[in-house]
Amino acid sequence: MKIKDFNNLRPSDRIEHKHYGHCAVQKFIPDFGPVIQPLTHEGKMKLYHHSAYKGGRYGMPLLENSYRMCQPSAAPYLPIQTCRICGCTDLDCTMCIAITGHPCHWVAPDLCSRCAPNSPIS
Ligand SMILES: [Zn+2]
Ligand SMILES: [Zn+2]
């Protein structure tokens, strides 16, 4: 990816990150870079392990300021997971965070942990 392309990333664009694989762009912060979020479990786990010492949590996004880490995504777009009850998605879990204090995770392809019955996180 060239600097020019990197600066043209827009919300919901997909990139391949050198460490975290298939990622979606959440937003672009001018003069810094895109806020990206891994869309695969492997990518989320890697990011979690890299950021846990800074208080990062599973499913947290990352501000990427190096265009060298990003490649244009050639993979077909994965659908963005959406909770069938509360409507939160991989890109926007702010509702769950506001209510429970932490992001949810997926207990089923269309059900998040906040909405799952008998969830330990409620
Ligand atoms: Zn939910
Ligand atoms: Zn959520």
C-alpha cells in the first residue's frame, strides 16, 4: 500500500495487516492513520496479546500509523458480524461498553455475549 492509498482509507474499507490479517477500517484520524479492527479471531487474539500490557482488551481496535503494515485487501469482504438482539457489530460495540463497561464477544455468529442467556458477562 502506498502512502497515498493509506491516507484514502475510509470507514468499512478492508485491509490486510501484516500482523493482524484481515481488518476493517473503523475510522481515519487525519495526520495519524486508520483505526483498524481485526475481523478474525486469530487477529483479535494477536492484537489482544500485543496490547494486553497496555490495558487492551479482546476486540479492541488499533490505531495504525505505519502504511507499511497495511496491504490492500484482496480477500472477499467478510460480512461484518451483527448481534441479532442489540445490533452491535465488530465495528461498533459502544452500546455494550456503555452498559457493561467492556466489549462483548461472539457466542454465536449473530449473538453477542451481552445478549446471550446466562452470560457470565451481563
Ligand atoms: Zn448483543
Ligand atoms: Zn457488543
